[in-house]
Amino acid sequence: MQVMDAPLYTPLTEEQIDLYLKRIGMERPEKLDKEYLDKLVLNHQTHVVFENLDIIAYNRPISLNIADLFDKIVVRGRGGYCFEMNGLFVKLLQGLGYDAYSCACRGNREFDTNPSAFMHRGNIVTIDGQKLFCDVGYGGPMPPGSIKLVDGERQVVDGETFWFEQKDEYWWLLRRMTKGTSESGMLGVYDPNTINDIKEADVTVVSPVRLEGADFVALSDKLSNDPTSTFRTRYMVSLRTPTGSKGLNSEVYTHIENGVRTRTPITAEDIPRILKEEFGLSEDM
């Protein structure tokens, strides 16, 4: 690797691994199996906020260097977006001893019609020869655990049903059972006419090809700095909770509790208070 890229590959120390596990309410595993991996994913989603505050609110540059990610997410208790959170999470997985690497995903789920460039980072873990997809950096309807990369096999994780459909030798479509369109998309799209309709929905498209940390730098820079990027035009904050989820965009705060959705219109003046009270985030972090 080139010296300039070395900070993207720095392994976590044993002390950093322990601090990271403490950050997400976990302890060292007795066994590196799927059960422990699923707990890691769920705990990460319920402890670390998906957020784009450095981009939309604080005008701070995004670094994918491992030391910077560890400082931001673990030491300062912040969150981040996919390039950051899945970038640090894969280092935790590797440090624990999992066979893990990062992969590309398409946020655009219209696979057969003008697919977008891949703009999302996920992770692949191999256990006993089986590849599993896991994601802690999406902020939306991602599985609360790992999903086996097996064509058509429906899998229940923490009460939710997911499965993959293989589209070709390169891409796999992740799908789920959901209530209408209300839970699809990065932060959810509210449609009162379909809110209670149980249906199949696309989540994202995944390529299991191994990618490296340096592969995501230019894309992250593009998405965080381009004035037309969604990350620069609206707040995107979300956290899974033990009984639902919380989400904030520039106009609405959404709270789902035991399947009951509450949407509260907000103004720009409300945002700092909600970020602090509901997500534990503030500009001085």
C-alpha cells in the first residue's frame, strides 16, 4: 500500500477494541459466530447514530482514516454516515478475528432501470464458508443483524424478515417484508394510504466483491462536498431503538414505538434541541 493510504488501514489495538465494544454495550465474545455478529450489528445500530452533521451543519471535512473515525465515533460519542461507520466497524470485526471486508452497495434500488453509481458501503463476513452481509451505517431499514448471501432464502432477524435475490454474478438485491412504503428509503417515506399494508420491498443492491478503504475516499469526498449531494441539502439523522426507531430530517422528527409512528413537523430552530435531547448530539462533540 502507498504510504499516503496507510492511515486508512490501521488496525485497532486491543485497548481500542475494548473501548469500541464498551461504546456499543458489548463484551468480548466467547465464540466468533453468527449469533455474536448479529448482536454486534444490533447493538451498533442502537448505540451509534447515523448522522451527517459534519456535512450539513458543522462544515467539517470527513476523514476515513481509522484514527479519526475512532476518535469521532468511540472517543467523542458521535456517529457518521456509511463510509465512516462501516469503515470503522469492519476494523472492529477484523480486530476480533472475523474474516471481514467492505463491499459496495447501490442506494438506488431500481436495479433494472438506470442504476445509480454505488454510493453506499457495507460489509461482508465469512463464517464457516458462508458469506453474510451486515450493515451498521445506513440509517434506514437495514437488517438488525447479518443476512446470508443465499438466493431466495428468507431469514428472520430480530423479528424482521429479509432475503437476497441474486441478479447476476456481480449484484444481489436485498429485500424485506415491510409495512407499505413507510419504511423504505434511507429515512423512511411516509404514505398514509399504505402504512399498514404488509408487502415486499427492496432495500439495497449489494456486490460481494472485496473493496479496500482507499476505494471509498473519492466517493466519500464527492458525496460530502458536492453542493447537489443529498448529504449537503438535508439533515439525515436516525437511530434504531430497542422498540422502534428515531429519525430526523430538515422538516420532520419521526418516532416509531412498538409499531406506532409519530411524526412531528419541526423548524430549523427545533433541530439543535432535538439532536441533543433525542440523539445525544451537539456541535461541541
